[in-house]
Amino acid sequence: MELIFICPARNREFSTSRWWIPHSLTAVSDRKGGKRLQGKVEAFCPYCNVFHEFEPDQIPCPLKSERSTEV
């Protein structure tokens, strides 16, 4: 499965299936009951030819539109 990433060195978007979770992801809750994933995802960057490390919330969601007004 391909995911979308943004190269931290060149600020350019790329999609790749060359990614993995080196350890584990954990669901954490905040005081208001919100949840988010905590951990690391590594992905091969075609611009830098190296693996970059990303937090799960740094990975853009392809289903979420920036133009969307839904809350």
C-alpha cells in the first residue's frame, strides 16, 4: 500500500510503498478523550535516496481535503 509523505529536506510530496514501522504504534488518549497514534514510520525518499523518519501525524491523509469545510 502506498502512503503519501513530504520530504523534510526538500518540502516535496511523494508517495511510496517502501515504508515500515520500525517498532510499534501506540494509540494514546488525551484528557478530552481524543486519540492519536504515537510512534515512528520510516519511508524511502526518492529525492534524497535515504529513509526519513515520520511521526504518524506528519503523514498526510489522502481522504482529507484541505478545502473541506466539514468538521
